[in-house]
Amino acid sequence: MMTLFILNDPPYGTERSYNGLRLAFALAKREGEKVRIFLIGDGAACAKRGQKTPTGYYNLESMIKGLVARNAEIAVCGSCIDARGITEAELAEGAARGNMEQLATWTTEADRVLVF
């Protein structure tokens, strides 16, 4: 079973992207589950490398690394990172530049699509 998560919200200020990644991680731990995550709009900043958060506060870069370790695929909208001045070299380890064609393909291949 393959689930696609589309995250639109920024990494901090709301908890929507955080909660989306929490659910993605819970699914990624299950046998037979494949997880893909597409970060779009302000959600693109979730994959910014070098996030520094206060001790005890969630860190979305760390969560993304944990998902990659569980074989999740992470793509970040290319035009969204360009608009925000984020380069590909600044993306978290395991996150890759994506585009609308990739999102369209992932959407048609997914058994479930969840939007946060």
C-alpha cells in the first residue's frame, strides 16, 4: 500500500506539517507500507537543512531524516524552493527537488493521498 502525503504548511507556526510527518512515520514503520512526501508552498521549508530548534521542540529536518531512513521518498517543489531562496544544496539529506509532473505521477500511483 502506498500513501502520498502532500504538505503545504510551513515547518513552524502551525503543527499541520509536523502532524503529517508524524502520521507518515507511523505508516512507514508498518510492514508493506510505502510512504512518499511532497512538500509544496510554505511546506517546502520543512526540508531546509540546518534547522535549529530549542531543546525539547520538534525539528522537521530530523523527522525527514528519520523518514528517509525508513525508505520514504521526499520531494520538494522546485519552483517553491526557488521562490523562497532555498537551493538544492540546502535541502535536508534525502530530500530531492521535485516538480508538478512528479507530483502528478505520485498522485496517480498512490493508493491514498493525504493533504496537510
